[in-house]
Amino acid sequence: MAGLVEMVSVCFGGVALAQTGYPAEMHRLTLDHYMVVSAVMFAIGLIGFLTRRNLIIMFLCTELMFQASGIALVALGRYHLDFTGQTFVIFVLTVAAAEAAMALALVVLLFRRRESLDAEEWSELNG
Amino acid sequence: MGLLTHPYVLYALLALLGVGIALALPRKGRGYQTLGVLLAATVGGLVMVWLGVRATAGRAPLPNLYFYIFSLIALGGALRVITHARPVYAALYFVMTILASAGLFLILSAEFMAFALIIVYAGAILITYLFVIMLATQSPSESDTDVLMAYDTQAREPLAATVAGFVLLGVLSSLILRGTGELAPPPVNPPGQDALADMPRKVENALRQARLMTEGERLADEAQLGDVAIDGRKGLIHVQGVDGKVRTIERKDWPGDLQVKNVELLGFNLLRDHPGSIEIAGVILLMAMLGAVVLSRKQVQMDEDAKARHAERLAAPGRNS
């Protein structure tokens, strides 16, 4: 339990938002925290994509998975003190925006055809 | 402590989290949803505590409190995105997730990405989603849950999907716990301040504003000097007067704002180290725009079924009156 007490006292130590130059290095176990959060978020997005039947929500869940990968990229970039991770997240954002535009145009098209957003309406497509 | 930080504790917690999420998914019966959300939230908190205890046992500095707050908000929002029966609310919970991850980015000192995330995701993409949700909803939703569509209130194969998701999560987390142990340690001497040499105008302006450089002076001529005029690593700046005499300003005399900002380093990384990628991003966006225009211009012929259903729905209020 001493560990818990120490943990809480360290947590309240305040936050240093290093805006200038390279911030201090990050410990490997701190990196683990971010990676586990990102993995859980990815799994939640995957479960949502598999279970939801509303086409729009299914695409929202893919955005959730993009977001999870973004957190992992930024955290790893921060660990290696390298900005390429952040540069890559900019491309994740670009792809997400392009995907949203195309997917939503397709969803509107499908909705006009069947008057429903249910993915099961299109289950005959699976051959 | 050794037993408490064993990876199997994490896997057991993740399995419990899976049970919570499986219960929280919308079904016909309803009733276990609240229980599932509570269980998932509690176990999510326990996973965080487990990580914290493990870090403390490993003598590592913990991430600060804001990490725990933001990540719990982000994961809670994500959980509600996949469990909420109303699409509009799901989209709003997604905005919450985005804002919390922007907070995480701030803690990771990625300020530019944090604000770009808010602007691009919460500002642009989510508004598009909300528009489409409102365009493509059949009945105006009332506070009564009965008007909800069946495809929103009943999940498809909740159990199988949760098992699949958590098998993936188990593999991912075990690989993460093993993989981060084998990472190369972070560089001891990060090349951050070197970038100052690429920004002579910024250096000159900062020095002039701090009155460290007079009117006639300029940065030293590198060919004449035989050295770089700005040495960020050693903390030396050489300036040259009108008479050609070289003077050196040391780091202790520099004005406080003469440092390389994270945003500037990101800019160098993006535009100098990966110049072609911007072009590719532009092409992707252009093609997406063209595709969206072409797709949504197309007139759709409704098939017979849909036409009949549509006519029926339009006729329904008339019949009642």
C-alpha cells in the first residue's frame, strides 16, 4: 500500500508543459501507460465496428481506432525525442479526413437507396 | 509487490473489462447496460492503478494526475460511443474522447497536434458526421426510446465481437509490455538546440529586442569566421560589428525566449525532413474531395421495395386524420 500512497503523492506533483526545446526524457514504464491506453481504445473501436449495425457509427468507430494509433505514435515519438511520430499523426489526420468525406458520401448514397442505415440491409453483398 | 505487478493480473483485469463491455452493449432485453458500464469503468480505473503500481515498483517516475484524468475520460467516452443507442449522442461522446486525447497530447508536449486535433476532428470531421446523421435519420427522435431504430438498439453478435476484441487486446498488451522493455533508451543528447542555426532571422530579432545587438551589427560571416555563426549546442552566437570585429554572446546572456520551440522542431521535421509527404497529403485530400463530389452528385433510383415503404410512410399521417 506504500506504493499507492507514493503514487498519489507523485501524481499531484503538478504538470510541466515543456513548450521549448526537447522536454526531459520519458521513462519506459510511463510509455507503457500510454501504450496500454491506446491499445484499450483500439480494442473498443474494433468491438464497436463489429457490433454496431448503424453505418455511420461503424465509421465513427474506425475514427476511434485512428485516434488510438495517433496516441501511440505521439507517445513513442515523445519517448524517442523525435518529431517524426507527430508528423505521421498529421497524415493519420489527413487520411481520417479523406476517409470521412468518402465514407459519408457513400453512406448518404446507400441511405437514399434503401431508406435505412442498417448494415444488415446490405448483407446480400457478402455473396 | 512482485505478485501484484505480474502481467497475468493485467490480463485478468482486461478479461473483466471485456465482460463489462459485453454487458454494456445495447441489446433487446436492456437492464444490464448500466451494470456493464459501471463494471467497465471500475475495471478501467483498476487497470490504471495496476500500471501505476507497476511503475512505482520499477522505480519509474509516474505520469502526472492529468494523464489519469484524461485517459479515463477518453476511454469512458469511447465506451459510450459504442454503447449509446442514439447516433447523435455517440458522436458527441466521440467529441469528448477527442478533447481528452488532445489533453493527452498536451501532456506529451505535442501542442501543435493537440490543437490540430481539436480543429480538424472536433471542428470539421465531427460536424460532417453530425450533418449526415441528421440527414439520414428517418423519424424525428423524441425522448421516448421506442422511436429508436432496431439497428441502433440491438448489437450484432456482442459476445463474439467482444471476445475477438479482447483476444486482440491481450496479444497487443503482452507485446507492448515485452516490446517496450527492449526499446533503445532515449537519446542522451537530443539535437534540439541545433535547429537554432537554421533560424538566423529569429535569433537576430530576439537579440535586437533584448538590445544585445546594436543597429549596425549583424550575425558573423561564416566564411570569414571559419565557424558557424550560431552554435546552439555550445551556446555561442558570434556577431560582427560594422568594423568587422567579431564578438561572442554566450548562453547565459541570451534572452529567455531564444530557445527552439516544439512547434518549430515539428515544422522542420515536416517540411525539411519529409518534404514530399505534404504533396502526397494534398493529393489524397484532393482525390477525396473529387470522389465525394462525384459520389454525391449521382441520382439514385430507389428500388421498388424502398419506394413502396417511402410512399407508405408519407401516406401514414394522412390516414390517421
